Amino acid sequence: MLSVSTTGQVAVADLQFYEDATVGVFPQVLQDSYQQGVAWRNDMGMTVSVVNFTGSNPTYTGKVGWSAGTNLRPCNTSMIVASDTAPPSPTALPSDTFGPGSLIIVDLTYTFRPTIATRFMTALTIPRSFYVPPRLHMGARPAPQ
């Protein structure tokens, strides 16, 4: 939803709406959080960030422009190039995501807690990251022509 912003601006209320929409996309989190006795926001974490790229091919560098959510990416920090198969990291991006313009990153974490065999299994945090180029530039510099 952020990638199709018609203004290129993101307000705190927009981010709150997107976070609240999580339960519509992942309705199982409500049942799971109820079974765990925690608020759904504590069962699943979400962070939205924008990385702005500078440079030219093949030496693009990316820095976090802003980040909002539960596990923030540090702002104004250069992103490290990682393998495309590397696990999600707040300080690295897959090499295929580097390019001109900017990139919206959604980082999700879900804590799986088994309901059976709890003596043998502990909670497992599952991280996932999604990368979407914005249709309008959302960083601090003008959109490329």
C-alpha cells in the first residue's frame, strides 16, 4: 500500500493503518496471540523502512532514510551488500535490491510457540523481509526522471 502512495509522503497515521491491516492479511495471528495470552502486536512484529540509493551501476550505496515499527533499521546507516539467499538483517540488503532510486522494506517477525511437545520445543522467531520499489519517490531527494 505504501508503494502506491499518490503524494510520496507517509504520515504516522498511514503507518498505523498498515500495521493494523496486518490482522486482515494474517488473521491467524489473532487466534495465536489469544492462545499465547499476549497482544497480537507482541506476537508479530512489523517494521517499514525506506532506503535511498546513490551512486551508479555497479557501485550503488544505500542508506536508511526512515524506519518505523518494532525493530527499527538504524537511520543514515549504510546498508551492507549481502547474498541474495542471506537471512534478513537490519544492516544488510540482498545484492539484487541495490539500484537507482529508493526501496521500501517491510520486515516481519513472527514468534512461533508450539502448542504441543512444549517440553521438547521452544519458541522460534521467524523473520521475513519484503522489498518493493515505490511508485513515487519516498526519500529525501527528487525522483529520477
